[in-house]
Amino acid sequence: MKTTRETVRKTGRAGNHLPVITLLTDFGTVDYFVGAVKGAILSVNPAAVMADITHEIPPQDLEAAAFTLLAAYATFPPGTIHVAVVDPGVGSTRRPIIVSAGEHFFVGPDNGIFTYIYDREPAQQTFHVTAEKYFRQPTSTTFHGRDIFGPVAAALSNGVKPKAFGPEITDAVRLDHQPLPVVQNNGNVEGRIIHIDRFGNCITNIIRDLLQDEHATLLVKEKPINNFRKFFGEDPSSELFAIWGSAGFLEIAVNGGSAALTLGAKRGEAVILTQRRKSAK
């Protein structure tokens, strides 16, 4: 059977194969939480194929979760169901949702965790999950990953359509910041650091299409960076440099060190990409 976008959108299946279910949480691996979510999924679909993106998101760090999901989701096959649970509002009135976007499905709380998915995949639908028959019973007010999101993802993997879980909504919550860079009239790009990885690399929200001049300068905390490299070890020096990272964003790095510590930079820090225009002849 030929896999098509329409087949994935309607059934959640890529060809004859069950879709993969990924898990991204802040649960860690010391406690029983991850195992319990997997058990709840297998109770609904014993044939479920699961893959862990990570369970080491800093506790309640929605922005780190949103970025990590963005960086990982497209590496999975069409029809994949991504369960993302970083949920400070568990048990409150925040909505459980399903997002259908870019031939993938996303299941989790409506708290902004899917912000970058909305930006990357503008052709999307979001559904408020209200059909409690798909929930694990009794449903805990403190563990919706096990009792709601896991079972809902498993039902999706069994072929239940997103609209069967509840009504479509158009007011999904987004993170309270400007996730996209701003291109100024003079061609300069005003961005920010959206993530700092475990190596101390500062990942900005600037994408390659916005770099129009190979002689550009990156300004971070009043520190100019005009050294652009193709790979980390291109120069053994320990000076700051810019590099295009694997997630498709411009990163600030130090060979063998931490750019974040060198700069004293934190997530949310402003970054200016200055484009030096060539003079007209």
C-alpha cells in the first residue's frame, strides 16, 4: 500500500504498519512514571511500538520541552504519535489535546508545549479531548500521562480518528513569547536564544534562510561574533563562533567549552544578526 498524506491524516497509519508512539516527559527514569505510561499504552494496544525521545526535560520546563519536540519529531516516520507530557497544570482546567500536523500527531496538555509545532506546521488541526471512554479508569488528577495521554495515544494507534476524541478548537495555548525572529527594515535579524543544550551551546531561533550575507555578525550581550564555522573542530581555538546546528538553527558555540558560560548567557537572551550589505555599483 502506498503511503500518502491523506492516509496518515485519516487513519494515523503509514501503510500497513502501526504508527510509532514517542514519549517526551520531565518524569526522569528513577521513579515508576515512565513505566506506568508505557503499561497504560500497552493495555490498550499490546502491539504498540514505542520510542523514548527523552524523560530528562528539566521539571516543568515547557520551553525546553517545546524545543526538544521540535528538534526530534520530523526524524520519525509519517503517522507517528508524539506524547509530550510536561504538565505543571495537571488536574486543573487546562485541556488535554490532540494536534494533527505535518503527517504527525501530538498528544499532551494544552499549555504551550506544542508552540513550535504550530509555527513549523501551519496546516494543522487541534482537538480538545473530552471523550472520557478513552481514559484509564479511575482517572488520577495527578497523573494524566498514564491515565489520559497514554491511553489516547494508544487509541490513535489503533486507528481511532482524532475527531472521535472531541471537538476541534482554534484557541490552543502558546508560549508567552515571540518564538520567531523579527527581520528589521535594514535586513538585520532580531532573534533570541531559545535553548541551551547540555554542552553549553546556545541555540537561537534564527534559521538559515534569514542569513543573506556570509559576512554577517552575530551580537550577543554586546559581544560580536563574526566567526562562522562548518563543524566544531574546524579551528582548535577557544573563541566563540556561530554554526548551523542539526535542528536547523544558528547556534553559538566554543570548541571544547560552554558558550553559555563564556557569555554568561541564558535562554531568552537577545541575539542580533547584522547583515552587512554590499554597496551598489
